[in-house]
Amino acid sequence: VQLQASGGGLVQPGGSLRLSCAASGRTNTLYPMAWFRQAPGKERERIATIGGTGSRTYYADSVKGRFDISRDNAKDTVYLQMNRLQTLDTAVYYCAAARGRISGNNYLREDWYDYWGQGTQVTVSS
């Protein structure tokens, strides 16, 4: 499975941006997918996860209520709608997919994810 993230860019504080992550390859299995981000000098942080059917979503407290993860399985694409962006949201954003099913808190672990896309830069600045 290959993942291709896109949609990053420069946006002003308070603005919105939508990231996309397109999957290709052996995508007939509905993988749980997630978005992570890594700001300069900081560790990579998981911010949102979505189950294979899209019925379950999990957010980090830092983005809850501002970001929305969704997926279109017909297009093998996961989205991250980011609203009310803040300067602290500036980071490289990565998408990831896991072969397993969500159980307990396994989705919180970075090493649970098997496939990673390249990052896309999001810069929030006036």
C-alpha cells in the first residue's frame, strides 16, 4: 500500500485547510488510517484516527473540535479538514494506515501503523 498526502500550504491564523491522503496498491482491505504531525524540534504526534468503515473517529485533545477526519472508501482517500488553524498547528503532516483492527488504545501507538505517506507541510502564519 502506498500513501500520498497532499493539500498542505500556507494559511493565516483562523483559516482552514483540507489535507488528502490517497491510497494505492492493495487497498481492498479497509485499513484504519490516521494523521500525524511533527513540528520543528518536537516528536511526531498522532492527531486523528478513523476506523476502516469511517464509523469511528478518535482525536487528540489538541485538535478536538477543530479538525475532522473522514474517508471516502470508493476513492481510497482519507481527508483531514482543519478549521480555526493556529500557529501551533504549523507542522509537517503525515498520513498512515494500519493492517490491524482498532482494539483498545492500539491506535494511539505510532508503531501500530504499517504504512506511511510522505509529509505535507502546513504553515499557519500571518
